[in-house]
Amino acid sequence: MAKGEFKFEYNKSQMAALEAITRGFGTIDGNKAILNSLSKGIQRVTQEGRKNLISSGNKKTGNLLKSIRKKQVKKWMSVYGGFRKGKGGGNNAHLIDRGTKKRKTSAGYNRGSVFKKGPYTGTRFWTNAVLRRGPEIMNTAISVIYNEIAKIIRKKK
């Protein structure tokens, strides 16, 4: 998992309960319901991160803003929220989020710091999003599971 990436997956007891709920629907429909629930929960974190980044006052956020994404991993039944890496990606996300201290070159020239404001460095756009929306993921996921189950039942009729 890369710097600044947030991973959410159900623990064993939660997975057992969800599998019991979705047991009668077959593996594909049940897994789809569980992955969709995780995805919706992570989507709230990524939306909050985008909103925080826009309101942070940083004018140069184009690639970083576009790089915030969620990614489903069906094999392990988990969903990641974070930043795309590489060209056009958010390689500097951890620097903008957490900031840097003042730096000097070996020749003694000052290179400044990244977003040093008050007691905190950085904008904390991603850290605050995870702290604020992280606990809500489970509630969102449960409501989405029930909606998915209702959708599957309607399909089977």
C-alpha cells in the first residue's frame, strides 16, 4: 500500500455476518453486494478528500485532484482509496497532506517548506478526510448491503 492510501476491509466476524446475510444469493451476487458496499464507503472518503483539497487554498491541484481514486480488489474482497501514481498522478500527495520542514541545499540555499501554517505542517486534506469519514464507512456499507440485497431479490422475482 502506497503512502497516503487508505484501505478498508471487513474483519472476520463482519465478513461472516455479511456472508450469512448474502448466503442464499450465490457467490457472485453476494460478493458483488459486499464489494459495492465497501466501494460506497470509500467513495465518501475520496469525496471528502477532494472537497478538502479544493478548499485548502492550494491553487495548483490539477493532477493531484484528478488522481484521488478508489480501487476494488475482488480477489481479496477489499477496496482502496488513495492516489494514482506515475505520470499525471498524485506523487506529491503525501507532501501536500503532511507538509515538509524547512530545507537547505548543501551549499546553504534555503528551499523553504511545504505549507507550514501554525502548529501543523501540510494541508491535512487527506488525513482529515480519513479521520472524519472513516468511522462512517461501516454504517454506509451496511445500508448499501441491504439495498443490494433488495435489488437482488427484485431481480430474482
